[in-house]
Amino acid sequence: MGRGKRTSTDPKTPARPLRASERSLDGYLLHTPRPAACSPAAPKMADAASSTSGPDPTAAIARLELRLESILAGMPTKTDLADMLSDLHASVHRDVEEVRGEVTELGSRVSRLERAAEEAPPLAPANPEAYSELRRLVDDVDNRGRRNNLRVRGLKELDPPEQLEEVLCRFFNSVLGRDPTSAIELQRAHRALRPKPQDGDPPRDVVCCFASYRLKEQIVKHSRNARTWDFEGQSLELYQDLTPFTLAARRHLRPITQALTLRHIPYRWGFPLALTVRMDGATHSILRPRDVPDFVAALRLPSVDVQDWEQRESRRPGGPARSQHMLQRRGAEEAHAGPDRDNPDEAV
């Protein structure tokens, strides 16, 4: 024993042997209850004794194989996957074929519509008599809507525009021989709907609508006494407000009216469009273009060339809109399409 060397009286703890791993794969694959905690009173040397006696690994492997076989048996096979893929492909193919058929049908319909739009519409069966009668009825309705209207020609256009109603009231009172301040009830009064004329051109007509048809007829009756009226230094004329179609027809019939005037044959204009002559107890009239040859032959007039005003004045549906030049030309035609000055019956 060395001097001063401390001697240990505590017994040295013996080395504890390493614990072998005794866990199996069933704990990961199967639900097994965990073992109860070791009793604290159990001797520590019991672990060393139990480490040598674990479960048989062969049995665990067998159980694992059975478990894997059961899992694999529930999974789809290659044949099942092929069948599922085949069904999915067939379903998608059917849907695509339906969509392709609808698109093809829609394309054919669009092609038919395009071809139909490019083709000219079929012409209606020619029926001149029905068309002529329909044109006359439409013109009659249009003229009846103008029964309360009168046109005043020759009234100068002032800048700025004058108060038309005040000027017209003074003019109509002078025609009726009444006090200039007497009331003349007008629904509206305006210039003809065409561009303002250039300097030196005749002024536009004034279209006035009377509230009373009786008053308008009184003015018409008094205006037959004179062709022109001197009013405030101007020479004014009065006309019925007729449709452009009626004015065009009268313009085309002017060679006949001139021939009647040269032969001193009186004639009258009917409403809305009828040229009437009474001779030797018989009445001869022109209502349509086809009546001209019989009318000329019956009155023994010289042969004249009268164009078909119904065809010239008709417009095709869907035609181009009237341009400014066409409006100016139409206004000029209306300005010069007044009554025949050789026949007082053509005035109001």
C-alpha cells in the first residue's frame, strides 16, 4: 500500500452488457400493443438474460409476406390498368367525335349562308299592274298627309333667318284682305329641306301647315284670282304641297299639257295624280303611264314621247343613301316643277 494513496471502499459497478436489438418489422406493419413498463423492482440483470431469447425472425418474415400478399392482391393488375385506360380513351374519343361533328355541321351551315349572301335575291314575278296600283296608293296616302300644307315660292331668305310665321301671317292676311295683325294659326312653317341656295339662286320654298283645313281652303280660293302676289316688294306664288312623285309625274306629262294648251283644250289635274280632259261629252284621263297612248289617240294629239315616271322614280330597297348632290338636284327639280303657267288649274 503506498503512503497517502486513497483506498476506495465502494465496490466497482460491473460493466453492463450491450442490449441486443429485439424489435421486429411487425411493429411497423401491424398494430401491436406496446409491452408494459418494466417494474422498478425487477433486477437489472434480467435484461442480460432476456437478450438471448427473442422472437423467431422466420415467423415475422412469414407474417410480413402474408401481409404484402394481401396488399398486392387488392391492388389493380396490369390488365385492370389497361382496361381502365382503354375505357378512358374510348370515352374521350366519343366526346371528340361529337365535337368534331358539331364543328363540321356548323362550318357547312356558315358556308351555305355565305353562298346565299353572295347570290343575288330572286326577282319577284313581274306584275306591272299591281305595282302601279300600289305606287298610286302610297302616293295618295303621302299626299293626304299634306292636305293642310301650302308652299310659298319667292320669299327671300334673310340672314339671320326671319320669323317665318310672322311674315306668313301678314302675307296670308293680305291674300284674304284682312287686317295684317289678324291671327293665322299655323302648326309649323319651315323652308324646303334642301341646302341653302348660293347667291343669285332662287330662294327655297316655304312649307307651312295650317291648323285649320277650312282656313287653308279659303286662302286657296282667294289665291285663284291672281298667279302672283306683290308682298313687301316681293313677287310670291302659292302652290299645293305635293309629293316628289306627283311632281315628277306632272313634269313628265308636260309635253301633253303643252299640246293641250296649244289646241286650247282645257284640262284639270285630279288628286293625287290624274290628268283629265272632258271633250264631246266624254272624259279622258291619264292615271298611269300606260294610259298615255290611248289618251293621245282619243284627243288626236301629235305623238309625244312620255317616259315611264313610275320606273324612273322608284328606288331599289337597300340602295345607297342620297348624297348631297342628289338632294340639291331634287330641290332644284321641285323649285322648277311648279304648275304649268299656261293653265290656271295647275295652281292652287
